[in-house]
Amino acid sequence: MLAQRGFLGRDGNLFRWQPKSAELELTVDDLAKAYSRHLVELTQLIHSKPAAGVREFADAFRLRREK
């Protein structure tokens, strides 16, 4: 899954860090820095359930086929 999304390169059964863009590499680097400084807060955010309002807002941007 990480290889399909452009995080990893694959050579046979071996995988290596190979981001598909400089932007992705910078984003992951920024996340790693934030994680090292704010471990508890980021862990709570990752594992928390989104508020209903946030989910409804995100769902508004989903494309749906008209019937």
C-alpha cells in the first residue's frame, strides 16, 4: 500500500524509502519532526474519532453519482 501511494520504491521483495515527489518527502520530514516534539498530541489525534461535524464536512466533498 505504501509503495502504491508513492512512499516506497520496490525492487523484487525489497522496499526502500523513495517518495514520488519532493513535496511528499518534505511533508513526511515535517511530520517526523512534529511527531518527535508532540508525540502524545499527535498520537491522540491519530487515534481519536472525528467529531460528527468534521465527518459531515468531509463527506460534503465526496463525489457521488447521480441516480
